[in-house]
Amino acid sequence: MKKILVTGGCGFIGSEFVRQGLERNYEIIVLDKLTYAGDLRRIPKGEVKFYKGDIADRDTVRRILRRERPDYLVNFAAETHVDRSIFDPSLFLETNVKGTHTLLEAIRTYGVEKFLQVSTDEVYGEIKKGKFTEESPFLPNSPYAVSKAASDMLAKAYYRTYNLPILIVRPSNTYGPYQYPEKLIPLVIYSALKNKKIPVYGKGENVREWFYVADCAEGIFQVLEKGRIGEAYNIASGEEKKNIDVVKSILSLLEKPLSLIQFVRDRPGHDFRYALSTKKVRRELGWRAKTRFAEGLRKTVDWYLENFSWVEEKIKEERAYFRRFSKFYLSERRLRR
Ligand code: NAD
């Protein structure tokens, strides 16, 4: 049985990966700082060894690697919300850049069979037509995307320079159960259920490639198990949707009126469209996403209906955070990524 150290395993995608890892009979160790985005309730009690700690803390990381000697390390830990990176970029550099660097340095000493860095489609910047391949240049725009690009490039550099066994995945916009309601889909579901106005950036024309979380975690397992060392793989659904159409689909599922939609000033520097070519992962690993958007969205809405108290609790925390950034926030109640 292989042992995987999952950093950020209490987050949205990391916890889905943990749950699937247990089903696949991996031994799972989680290291998570439990920031606002982390929640231990996302992972099964008693089946996972948990360390609370910071990936940017050298001593913590080295102590855990020395003690646990995992076969694989999969790094999900990150600050992930674009709006927060606009308010306060420093934490993004600390966790996403320094944290990844700290992990890479530690595995130079302690060694692992594979180190998988979870990157993002946002490293490529925006694209009006066509799709990004793994060879496309990095042109990240938000502080979040820049910090992720730096960590992706650091991982690649440690492969080239120190011959570390690195793999990289670049997933597109992911959605599904247990996503923190700062992100578009859960925020819209919450607002619609409460009959609150739904703020939509600009005219809602921005296009994202929506990717169901179970498929995302499964794609990451494919890359971890079968990917070529030193390579990066895009993983995505192939289903592009305008934000406004996503909002309308949710309103229709919940039988709520379109009049709840409120267009607000666009996010500064908002990327217009992301789209990934997944030819490489399909050709080399025979993997493709299974869940169609309509099905994934239905499952997601059902989950939020059943777990409404969890969402309400998170919304309260989210409000408290944004009150601290009230000048920016109260002037615009905006829709997120
Ligand atoms: P998330 O915000 O839900 O979870 C992040 C997790 O990392 C949380 O559990 C948090 O407590 C933990 N964490 C944060 N800082 C830490 C630190 N310094 N040390 C240890 N743990 C820390 O994120 P997510 O949406 O699950 O994203 C996971 C990864 O996938 C991230 O690297 C993100 O950049 C990438 N990604 C996300 C998406 C998406 O649409 N959600 C798309 C592409 C890529």
C-alpha cells in the first residue's frame, strides 16, 4: 500500500482526492493549516492521519517527512481565491510560492517517489480563441495566478536542476459539493436559496471551463499513477460556459426568477476566457472527464440543499472577512471566479 502525503487535504479538491485515495486503498496523511478554506469535516474521521501545520514552515514539513516517509507527496495547499489575492497578495506569495519551495527543498533531503504539484489553468492567462496546450507560454494576470505560475515553474525547475520526480497538473475551474461559498457556483446557489440579489461581474460574459470535482480528483490520480515524470498535464471537462449561463442554469434548477441577477462592475483585471487542450492527457493516459455539466450541477445543487447549515456557517465567516476589507467590498458586491 502506497502512502501519500496530501497537503491542503482539508480543502475543496484536496478532500475529494483524500476520499478517493482511501477508496483506492492508499494510506493517506494530511498536512493542512486549516485556514478559513480548510475544514476537517470534509475528510473521513479516523481513516486519515492529520497534521495541522503550514507548508511554508520548514521545521514542520521536515519533521513530517522524516517521520512519515511518504511514497508520494501531492501539493494542493494554496491560497486560492482571486478576489482575496487582489486585496492581499502577500499571503499568496507566502503559501503558494514559499510553501511550494519549502516542500521541494524538503524532498531534496528526504526524497519521495513522486511529487505532484497541483497548478491551474490560470497560469496561462486568458485566451480569446483556441485552447492552451501544456506548451503555451505562462502569462498570468492576477496575483493568485502569478503565485501559482511561480510555484509551477519552481516545481519544473527542481525537476530540471535537481532531477526530482516532479509531476504537474493544471486543472480548469472546478465545482462540486463542499466548495467554499466565495466561489461562483456555491455563492449563487446560496444567494438564490435566500432570495438575495446575485451580483454578476460585468455582463457575465466571462467564459470558464467547468470541471466536476470528482473528475478533477480522478484526473489527478491518473497523472500521479501513470504520468511521465517531469511532465505537466492539463485536465479539464471540455465544457465551456459563460458565467451568466451558469447563473441562469442554477436559477432554473432552483425555480428562482432571473430578476435576482444584478450586474456589477467587473473584477479588476478579470480574465475573459480560459480553455484547455486535454489532448495530451487523453492520448498518453487515456483519461477524460466523465461528468457532464448538467449532471454535475444537479448533484452540486442537491448537496447544497442537503448541507445548507454548512454553507450558512461559511457565509458568516466570509462576511466577517469582507467587512475587514469593507472599503473595497461594500462599494461593489461582486461575483467571484
Ligand atoms: P481550497 O481553498 O478549497 O483549499 C486549500 C486548502 O489548503 C485548505 O484546506 C487550506 O486550509 C489549505 N492551506 C492553505 N494554506 C496552507 C498552508 N500554508 N499550509 C498548509 N495548508 C494550507 O482550494 P481548492 O479549490 O481545493 O484548490 C486546491 C488546489 O487546486 C490549489 O492549489 C488550487 O490553486 C488548485 N486549483 C483549484 C481550482 C478550483 O477551481 N478550485 C482550479 C484549478 C486549480
